[in-house]
Amino acid sequence: MSLERDWPLFGLHIETPRLSLRYPTDEDLDALNAVASQGIHDRAVMPFEIPWTDDPPEVRPRNSLQFWWALRANWKPHRWALNLVVREGETIVGVQDLVAAEFAVTRQVATGSWLGTAFQRRGVGTEMRAAVLHLAFEGLGAERATSTAFDDNIASLKVSRALSYVENGDEIKSVRGRSRRAIRFRLERQVWQRNRRGDIQIHGLEPCLPMFGLDQKNA
Ligand SMILES: CC(C)(COP(=O)(O)OP(=O)(O)OC[C@H]1O[C@@H](n2cnc3c(N)ncnc32)[C@H](O)[C@@H]1OP(=O)(O)O)[C@@H](O)C(=O)NCCC(=O)NCCS
């Protein structure tokens, strides 16, 4: 209990009719590693800007733990990266991220996500993005959400388009030593508001607000 008192993110969760998204415990991180080890994408493609899934299997889980622990250790109210473990029923299926810098001023968030291959193409990716957008816009008072995907990542592009994001330019990145085009998307608050869901609930946010650089008045 004192862990949740001192690090209230452990009490934060979002519920949709299909999914729950929670701040991960170390046990959840271990379970996420097991999902990731089963595969996230075809090895011939690389959907991530940092190709972490290319790490050799004997070190990839350790590297992932270190990455997730770094997110915890480096959390600041003016620069945070929230990684949420996604469950469908009791089954852990993947991760949904929400990231911001100077959020209290910019009111802008970015998202990123992955699912184990066994859990893809069943609408979960769209549902978990909708859930974290609810946290951003309804819970935290965001004005804009952004997302970026490589131009060959049909699933991610479709999720953004299905949730009414619009294209916002592109950029060229170097991945695996090759040039790739990433498409940027943005979703403004008023567009989200028109399409907002009425069946998503946020729990345990209030004690976390100072961690997001907010107080009750400006959330
Ligand atoms: C991106 C990701 C989270 C989307 O989740 P998902 O559950 O697969 O997506 P959904 O089932 O909600 O599908 C969204 C749309 O994409 C389509 N789609 C999903 N995977 C696809 C694929 N491999 N090829 C073509 N279309 C695909 C779905 O059919 C659906 O289309 P529809 O709206 O016309 O029905 C998931 O595919 C994933 O983890 N991919 C690997 C990691 C990754 O790319 N992360 C994002 C980096 S930017």
C-alpha cells in the first residue's frame, strides 16, 4: 500500500469494455517480456525507430527491463513517459505508451504501442489507443495527441485514421541502416470531443496529477 501512496501511478488504471490498462508492476514487466519473446512483428520488417526487437534473445528481456525501469527512474513532472500494460480479461497482450514534455504548458502528448502477434488484428490496438486518448484528453486535459508510424505500417496507420487523426507531415529516419519515411499524425481536442467514447473509465488519477505536472485545477 505504501508503494501506491508514494508512487501513485501504481493505482492508475483505465477500463474499457474489452481492456484494462495499468501502470505495470515488476511482475507485469516479466509477463510483458514473455509476450514480446513470442514475437511482435515479422523479422523482415521493423516497425520501431529504435530496433529493440532485433536484440539477441538472451539479452533482449534484460534490456527491456532496463528500459522500463529507466522510464520509472527518469520520471519528472515536466517530462514523463507512461507505459501501461494492456490486459484483455486476465491475459496480458501488450503495451500502450503516453509520453509528454512540459505537458502543463504544451498540452500535447505522443503515443506508441505494441501487441504480441497472437493478439493483433482483433481491434485491440484501436481500443487501447482510444483508452489512452481518453486518459490524455478527459483525464489530463490534453489539447493535441500525436502519433508517428512508418509508411509501411498499415496497422498503426489504420488505427490513427480510424480514431480521426489527420496527417501532419513526414520525416525520414535511419532504421537498420536504411532510410525510412515516417508519417506524422495529430488529433486535436475538438475532433476527439466529437467522437469521444462514453464507455471508458479512468481510476486512481487524482493522486497522480502532480506527477503529470498538474494539480486538480488545471487537469
Ligand atoms: C500497431 C498495432 C498496435 C495495432 O494493433 P492491432 O490490434 O493489430 O490493430 P487493430 O486490430 O485495431 O487494427 C486496425 C486496422 O489495421 C488492420 N491491420 C492490423 N494488422 C494488419 C496487418 N498486419 N496488415 C494489414 N492490416 C492490418 C486491421 O485489419 C484494422 O483494419 P480495419 O480498421 O480496416 O478493420 C499492432 O499491430 C502491433 O503491435 N504491431 C507491431 C508493433 C507496431 O507496429 N507498433 C506501432 C509502432 S508505430
